[in-house]
Amino acid sequence: MPRKGAEVVDVRYDRIKIDDDRHKSVLFQFDEKEVWLPRSLIEVNIDDKTVAMPAWKAEQEGIEGYVV
């Protein structure tokens, strides 16, 4: 997860496309957009289909519109 003090947001995803322990990142799908997110920066909640990440990362990846 992000450094202490960093703003964390929950982002709703449509599906996880690739989640394999061999990869250091997870491939998420947000509508038609696919985004690789590093495991070191995220926490996934499968039950409500959200991924917690630093706000700056959501903005950098262009998925801030999916913040819940």
C-alpha cells in the first residue's frame, strides 16, 4: 500500500483480467479501459469489486472517474 499520509481512494472496476502471483502487477478493466496496477500500491476487495490505491495513481492512470 501507499506511503503513510498519502490519500487513498477506492476505485470500482468491472473485472480483473490477469491476476497471477507470477506477475508484479494486476490487469484491471474499467469499462473499455485496461490498466495494469502494481501489487505494491493496491489492495483488492473482490466482494465489492473495488481496488484501493493512492489517489495520485488513479489520476495518473486516468481512472479517477471510477472512484466510489
